[in-house]
Amino acid sequence: MARISPLVLLPPVLFAGIAAMFLWGMGRDNPDDLPSALIGRQAPAVPQTTLPGAAQLTDADLQAPGVKLVNFWASWCPPCRAEHPTLTALAQSGVPVMGIDLKDPQPAAQRFLDEHGNPFQRLATDPQGRAAIDWGVTAPPETFIVDGEGRILYRHAGPLVDADYEHRFRPELEKALAAD
């Protein structure tokens, strides 16, 4: 009788393990959601630089009463351009929107805001991207909901547009505003 080598069983076992991982991943509540280790914690420090003529965003602003948004953006980022009307509408509706311009040459950032309007109540610039690392930003745009004590309540990776805005971000914002 021929003996079967244990190595012959290795490929089917590996395949079954990989298939099980994929099936588990597909069954998660929201497989596109990128969790943040900062949820429930104090917001990291913000850079102490801004664009000429803009109100400087400070750490104290994040601890001021009321819910606010902190949006990491850049003029070179197409999704940031797509979400800009949403940020403008949120600011016009009374939601304080703070901005952190990420790795952007100052003239380009200023030109972008001059052309498209400035929805940011306060603004900081992060030319080296160090603050973005502290906040856990993977790529702009990313928007954080921050409570009146400076704690991060929610992180949204990607542009605030269409169904993603309506079904993921807006309910979290409404929940934060109701709890305020």
C-alpha cells in the first residue's frame, strides 16, 4: 500500500484556511470601515501654522464647547475637491468645520480656497504630514467628529459625498449633535 506524504495535504489545507479568512472578511458589518485607535480619546495636537489671513486652529479650539469637524484636505487631492461643497454646506448649516491642509504648497492651498470658498472656521497647515501621522490619517480627505471636550467620536476616511455621506457620516454627526 502506498503511503501519502503529509506535504500533499498542505495545499488543500492552506486553500481552506485562506477561503475561510475571505468568507469571514466578507461577513463583517462594514468591511470598508477603517477603525481608528483614537475613538474616545483626546484629539492629538494640531500644527501651529496656518495660511496667511486664516484664523489659526489651536488645541484649545478642539476643546471648546460643541461638536466640531476636523477635516484633513489638500488642493492636489481630487476627492477633497469632490467633498468641498459638502463641507461648505455643513459650515453654512452651523456645524463648525476646522481644516488641516496636508502636504500642500502654501500658494496652491490659498488658490484652492480663493477659487472654491473657505468653509473652515479655523485652519492649520501640516506641510510635513507629521500631524496627519499622529491623527492616523492614511490619505486625504479624512474627517473627524470631535466633541466639546476634545475627544474624537468618529473618523470618516474618504470624501463626504453621495450615499457614503448620507448613510455613514451623517448618522454619526447627528448622533454626536444630539448628545451634545
